[in-house]
Amino acid sequence: MQTSRAYKISLFLLLLVTLAACFLNISLGSVNIPFEEVLEVLFFSNNTNSSWHYIIMEYRIPKALTSVLAGSGLAVSGMLMQTMFRNPLAGPYVLGLSSGASLGVALVLMGATIFGGLAGSFIFSSWGIVIASSFGSLLVLLAVMLASVKLKDTMAILIIGLMFASLSSAVVSVLAYFSPATQLQQYVFWSYGSVGDLSWAELGILSIFWTLGIGLATFSIKNLNSLLLGEQYARSLGMNIGKNRALLIISTSFLAGSITAFAGPIAFVGLAVPHLVRQVVPVNDHRILLPAVILGGAILMLLCDTLAQLPGSDHTLPINAVTSLVGAPVVIWLLVRKRKFIF
């Protein structure tokens, strides 16, 4: 009873930190807006500076919500893959979804001169990048799903995902070698990742895929707990391994694929957050771990995005670089401090 209460307190504290990080993210940026004005816009009326109101409502709030969805979605998909493969180094992109998305975007941005006007027309539309990324992820997902039907060995699926990632990266490298500098630069900027470019409409579509992915993960909680003790044990409990594997792959594809499509490939979060959360909330029960990972991913992404904005400056750092620069030392410090690896 005491242990259950302690976990509830931990989740409540994580929720409070998430709300605080969200407010901090909305309050800070290149334009200095007083805290009382931020509160005025968020909770009271529109009787404030029109420019500040527009910045908060049309840029900072969508950016903060995107950070929450991206961080929590990548963290949950990383947790699913680590449990499914029983590998602490597995992440949300282990199935090759990110590489497939990168290939789709590369074909649009760097292959325009090869494929002509149709591909070129996509460049001038943000939806073109989203469609290309989604299509690339979908192709890889279909290939992995086909492999999961024919293969009984989970590790074989992991290897196939890595091979698709290598194949996609090779094609991207060839395209990059022959592309003009301007097109190569566009692709590099996309690969940095960004949570600040989404409109409310795009955010709505991303939230739908996020809800579907989290819903499937929640539906699989009992099976995830069984998989921690191995597939043989899970089978002895009557679990359909193939069906459960398909659900986990689809859930990960909804989360990681949609986030990559709208925000670009964001590294480190999906791999590290489950381990960070296990250090703070040392439990393997996914009924507790799932909401903790959701909140932990949101906190990390919100804080990293706040730092990436360089408050008070006109410059913005690549979110990919910030997540690794901030997150990696924290993981190392926690592991050294705890002196044990929880999984």
C-alpha cells in the first residue's frame, strides 16, 4: 500500500513539473514578454498587447503542445521497443521508420532535379514534406509488418529494421552526393528537427495519431508486463505473440512516424527517457511506467526546446543537438549515482 502511494505521489510530482515546464516554455523566447502578460493571455482576457497575444497563441502554445506530444510519443515508443525486444538500447526508430521518413524527404528535397516538376512542387509546401515523410515511413512499416508475419524470431525483426535503416541511409547519401548545395542545405535543416513550425491544423492531425498510438500502448499494458519475463512465459499465459507484436509495431509507427513527419527526426528522447524514468520511479509495472514515461518525455522535450530557443536571443539551436547535449550527461550522472542499471 505504501509503495503504491509513493508511486502515485511520484506521478503527481511529475505532472506538476510538466505543467511548470510547459508554462516556462510558453513564457520564454526571443521576444521578452512579462510573466503577468503571459498569465493575462492564458487565463483572462485578450486585453493585452496584440503582438504578444499573437506570439503566445499562434506560436508559443502550439510549440509547447508539439513538444509535449513529440517528447511523450517518442518516449512511449522507445519504451515499447525496449520491452518488445528486451533490449535497453532499442529506441523508437529501431524499426527504420525514421530512415524511411528521411528517404522520403530526401527524394523530395534533393531528388527534385532528378524527378522533375512534380517533386519540385512539393518543396514549396510544408505538407509536401509531411506527405513525403509519412509515405517513406509507411513503406518501411509495411515491409517490417510483412516480415513480422513470416518471422517468429523477434530479434530477426530488429535486424531487418536495422537493415532497412542502412539501405535508406545509403540512398540518402547518394542523393546528397549529387545534390546542389541549396537542396542539401534544406535537407540538413529538416534533419535538425523542429517543434516550432506547426500550425493548429497540423497539430490537430498529430494529436490524432498520438492518441491512437497511446491508446494501443495502453491496451497492451498487460502483455507488456508479461513480455518482461520472456516470450515463452508470455505464451504460457495465453498471449498471442504475433498479434501483440503487431500491435506494438503499429503503436510505435503511429507515434514515431507521425512525429517524424511533422517535427523531423528527433534523437535521444525515445532511447533515454524510459531509463531516466526508471531511475526516478524504479518500477517495471507498465501501469505505472506508461504515464510516468509520458510525463518524463514531455518534461525533457519542453526543457530542451526552452534551451534551444536561447531566450532573449534571435538565434535558435537545433533541437536534435540540445536533446543530446542536455540529456546524455543527465543519464550518465544518474547511472553513476545509482550504480545499477534498471530494466
